[in-house]
Amino acid sequence: LVVLPHEAEGIQRDIQNADFVLLCPEQASLIPCESVDLAINTSAFQEMNYSLIDCYFRLVKRCLRKDGLFYCLNERIFTRHRDDGPIEFEKYPWDPGFDDIFHEEFAFGRLSGSYERMHRLQVKC
């Protein structure tokens, strides 16, 4: 079962049984606490400011089950913001309640000639 954003309101019971749920940011409160096995962010945090990144980290912490996984892949240092300064992967609000499975440079990025990227896979303790 896949639930799309326009279907999420009013079918709360189906969200629990869905394989994939796609939501808009303003629908985040629909996600029950400790109900998610895997959270993924790829190339989105780098384009946010630190305050918004923190909101998403709090959402991941709230929604992930114990032993749930959080995967993050973003540029090491994103400098193409108009108003904000650089956004650095290492300065994200990493939670000490998560253990690293790995935390390293994303080698494929070097091969493809893209910006230097980091990726990190964590498990919630």
C-alpha cells in the first residue's frame, strides 16, 4: 500500500499498514511516534538552513523505532546558498542517542565528478 499526501488525511489507520507513506512537511504530525524503521535524506539537508535541518532531525528521532536506521547523504560543504553561509555535513545536529554503522566520504561522488559528499548510516539506540 502506498499512501500519497492527498490521501493521508482521514486514513490514519491505513498509514500504520502502508508500505510507503509520502507526506508534505506540514503533515509530519500524522506520523506516529516510534513507527518508522528507516528514514532517508539524500541531498536535501544541504539546501536547508541549520534551523530547518534541526526540525527534521527531531522528526527522525521522534518517529524512528528503537533499532531503526537513519541514512543521510549530502554534500560535505554546501556553499551555493544565496543568503545563508555554508552548510556543513559535520555540523548537522547528530544525536548521541544514535550509533554509527558507518560515517564516511561517499566515494561514488568522486567517481562521478560531483561535489564532495558524505554519507552516514546510524541506528537509533
